Amino acid sequence: MATGAMTAEMVNSTTGFTQSEMKEFVRHHFEEFVNRKNIGLGDQNFASDFRDHGADVPPGTPPGPEGAKQYVGGALKMFPDMHVTIEDIIAEGDKVVVRNTWRATNPANGVKLQFAGIVIWRVAHRQLVERWAYLEAPHSA
């Protein structure tokens, strides 16, 4: 066997992506949906039956893309400069795990806030179908 030989990644029949493509899909989702405030991207990235199991999701948030768009859109209205940084990203099977840091400024008093979290996404048919999130409480940066 030759040293340095690379093996081609296989496309997962459930996700429609290779592991690298799945990580890039989630990375792009955070960049566009949150950092660039492209909330409309939710209609494309979230499956119609998307389910959010995140501990951070307010009760009564509707399922599907509308709930995700409502939740993130509301956060962006409260904190217009909100920005998420992906610290680590791991893909395995049909899931992508992200460790991230969120930063924003409270517009009422100018206090810089941040919080970190872990998000697990399940992907199927090239869309986000489930989310589990565990986020620490925001604190002064």
C-alpha cells in the first residue's frame, strides 16, 4: 500500500452527503442563517417535518422551518449583532455535532454577552431534520 494514499469518501444514502460535505453544510447553515441573518434560508435547509429538541427553544415554538425561523429571527431582533463561531465540528453517520460560541451586545445597555453550547443536528435527504442543543446561560463577555 502506498503511503499517503487517500480513500474517497462515500456518500451516506440517508443524508445525501459525504461526512465532509455534511460538516460544510452545517457550517454554511450557521454562517448564512445566523451570521448573515439570511432567515429565508431556513425554508431550504430545514425539512418540512423538522423537530427541535433544544433545551433553549421556548414553549409553543411551532415545528418545521417556521419555528426555527421564528426562534432565530426573534433572537436576531433582540441582538442585531449576534454572531456564532464554530469551535469544533464532528460528523458521524447522519449527525453533525458542533461546539460553538455565541456573542452579542445587549442594545439596551451596551453590555457584551456570550454563551457557549453544543448542538447536534440530524441530517436526512440533504436537510436538517432534528436538532438537540444545550447552551449555557448568557454572561458578560
